[in-house]
Amino acid sequence: MATPVTTTETSRTRLWTSNFALYFVARIVSMLGDMMIPVSMSVAVLGLGYGVTGVGLALGAWMGAFALFVVFGGVFADRFHPLPQMIGADAVRCALQSALAVYLWLGHPPLWFIVLASLLGGVATAMFQPGLTSMVPQVASDPHQANGVLRVSQGLATMLGPALAGVLVASFSVGWAFAVDAATFAISGICLLLLKIPRFEVDRSESTLQNLKSGWQEFRSRSWLWAVILIWWVLGVTVWGPIHPLGAASIIGEHGKAVFGYAEAAFGAGSILGGLVAIKLRPARPLFGGGIAMFLFPLMPLGAALVPSVPLLLLLYAISGIGWAFWGVQWATTVQTQIPEDKLNRVAAYEIAGSILAVPLGQVLAGPASALFGVHQLLFVATIAGLGCAVALLATAPIRRLRRVPG
């Protein structure tokens, strides 16, 4: 007599195909590399004597280039195919991180070189990122479950990346951190190269400008989408932008370089738990449920502001990660299921650009503002702003009322 197959087993079988496994590995190692960059770059720039302003410029160059070019990355992905674009981006990022590693081993790189490498890395990531959204439906039959698993993988990367960078810079040198970072992009590119994705027909009758316009039309026609982006502008300037340069200065000054990496790793550990919860819990109104979880997020800037004992600091960062990951799953699934597939790359690019365009502004302003008002004071402002953004998510009717797409 045949053994009956449970729903869970069937779902797991559908999800873990060879394509999804390769995509999963590419996603987690690529994210691992991305998560090593803020810690490695912050420690490198501070160690070279360029201060908080230098950290803000280096990280802001990466984020600013990413925000400016990601829309074009989405258009190119829709006009051609995201896969070769992502593989090329991984190759460029591997070369850039390798160059930074070699320069740090050989001497004292000037700030302009670091900023230029960061800027080019941001452009490459802008070509890579839009495809992440549209590739999920191509490698997984259940986008919500896949996004939950991927959010867990991102949590692992967010936990391991900063911790690995912290250990490397504390035990060896910051050059080794950049070398390992380069290897993660090489592995990601190889995994993506092995994917077997069927060809799909794309409409190339429109020009690039027309594609940009149609993507913008799809974006602006959804009030829930642009309302979240407006809220994210406030979050980007006040929280995500300043948190790495200010958090690095605060935590490293009190507990040392390694603890800064461990705090970022604790945020990743919380993200794992938040992703696991999101796999099981599917709110009928996903953005409302995600908005409630976002009330946990401000504990990260609060921890950086208070700089309590190490165990309490790590706990605050971990709880913050839970809220951030739960929101992330609800948001990613909502975008992937509410937007037509043939326009998903373009709309996702506008969504990504809008989400982070304010971050480099916050990063660049972090240094001068901290000199005027103080590092800890700005981190307290970030905590209050994070709470305000969570309130805004729940108070905005199109966000609060949007219902999950069934199936």
C-alpha cells in the first residue's frame, strides 16, 4: 500500500528543485557578501583615519549609485533576461572587492579610490537586484513559501556576514575581509550560471524611455505601493542611512570592532526567526501584519544609542531583526503577487530605488550631523522616527486594507 504524501511533503518537494537550490545558494552567499561590506568598509575607513564622514561617503556612494541605476537595471531585465545581467554583476563585484583587498594589503588606499570602488559596486548591484524579485516565481511554485525560506537565508547571511567580517578584521586584517567578500560573489555567479531557466517572450516593441514610462505608470497607479515608499523615505534618511556609520562609531567606541560585527549578526539571527514565523503565518492583510511587526525594528537604533552591556545589546538587535524580516516577507510576496509578471522587473526597480534613494542622503549627512548634535542623540532620533514610520504604515488606509492574493 502506498504511503500517503502529506501537504507539507508535497510543498517541500515542489519548492526544493535543483533550480531553487542553486538560486538559494546564490542568494545566500551574495547576501553574505553584501552584509560583509558595511562592517568591512566601516572598519577600513575608520582605521585609515577618514572618520565618520569618510564612512558616510563610502557607504553613501554605494547606495547612491545603486538607487540611481536600479531603475535601468529593471528595464534591461524586462527587455532581455535578468539572469545574464545578474551573472555579469557578480563578476564585476568580485573584481572590485578583490582590488580593494589587494590595495589594503599593499598600502594605504586614498579615500577617493574607496569611494570610486563603492560607487562602481553600487552600479553593479543595481544591475543584479531587480532580477531577484522576478526570478522567484521562475524557480518556485509557491512564492510566499519561497520568500519565507529566502528571508531565513537572508537572516543567516545578515547574521554570518557581519560576524565573519568582524572576526576577519579583528583576527587577521581588513584586506582578508574584502578577499572573502570577493569569493562570495564568485560563488553566487557560478550558481546562477548553472540555473536552467526556460526562455520567455518579452515585448521589445517599446523603447527604453517607453519602458521606463510604463513601469512608472504601473508603480504610481498603486497607492499602497507608493505610500510605503514615501514612508521608507523617512526611514531611509533617519534610520537606515545613519545606522551603520553612527552605530559603528558608537558600538566600536564602547565595546570594540568585533562586538559591532556581533551586533549586526544578532540582527541576522532575529531575521531568521522572523522569516520562520512568516513562513507559517500568512495574514489576510499582509502589509497590516507586517506594519505591526515593524514596531520591533526601532530597537536596533535604540540599542546603538544606549550601548548597554553586550548581551542586552545583542538582544535588542535580534528582536529588531524579527520585526524587519516579518515585514520583508509580507512586502516581497505582496509585490510579486500584485504586479503583472511582464512588468515586475521595472516596477520592482522603482520600488527598490524609491525604498533606498534616501539612504545615501542619510549616510552622507550622518558625519556632519553627528559633529553638530552628537552620535547618541542622532541614534535616539532614529529610534523615534522608526516608531513613527510603523505608526504611519498602520494609519495609511491603502496599506492597511490591502488583502492577500489567494493561492
